[in-house]
Amino acid sequence: MGKTTLGRALANGIGGTFIDGDDYADPDKPWYGSSLRTSSAIVQASLSTLDDAPAVVIAYPLRCTNWIYYRRKFTDAGVRTFFITLRASFASIMSEERGRRFDEAERKRIQTMIAEGYGDRSFSDLIVDTDRDSFANTVAHLVSETQRLI
């Protein structure tokens, strides 16, 4: 269960829309080379989406600097934000049952993100372990907890 699959299911469960932040990243640059442009594009797309939907779910790895940027931009636009961290073990992420293959660079990036504590972000409003239950139960938990936050 990855961030895109769960994000789409969460958006559907709360009657919102979904944005995959990776769609706004520049694949020819490292994250630090396009972080501001990517974050700005995600905010613009989200605000446009909110004209037609009550909520937007954004799937994108979050660093503290991004969190500060998003909080500020959305707050300035009068939008409440909630940040949900999805956490899983490396073995679970690499499992063939997920139906996704990662190249060596992606594997190293995932290992680095886990080592850097992406699954334990102190600024998260909710942390969900995605490899502890079935997909349906994880989505139900995400929907329930998100509705509680809202």
C-alpha cells in the first residue's frame, strides 16, 4: 500500500480530490533542485481543486521545510491543513505483493528516507502504519481519523 494508492482511496472516502505531488516534480532534477517549484505547483493545484471539492488529499514526501511552506501558504489562503504520515517497513515496501518494482536508486532513496525518520515526523497530525492491517482496514482507519481531524 503506497502513498498514491492510499491517497486516492482516502480522497474518495472523504469526498475529496487527489493530487499526486510527484506529477509536479521535475524528474530531471534532484528534490532539492526543484523543491520550491514543486511545492508552489502543488499549492496552486490544490487551491484550484478546492473550488470544486471540500477537501484535497496530496500524496508527497514531506520534509520540515515543505511542511512550513504548505502550512503558511494554505493558512494564508484560509485553508485548514492536516498532515498524515504513512509509515511502513522497508521489507513491506519492497514486497512483491505490492505489485511495484523499484530500481536501485529508488531503493536507496527509500532506505535513506526510513533512516532519516520520515515515518516519525513530529509535525504530523496522524501517523499510520500501513503494513499492519489489510488495505480495506487501513483505508477505513484513514477515513475515520481524517474525518475526526476535520
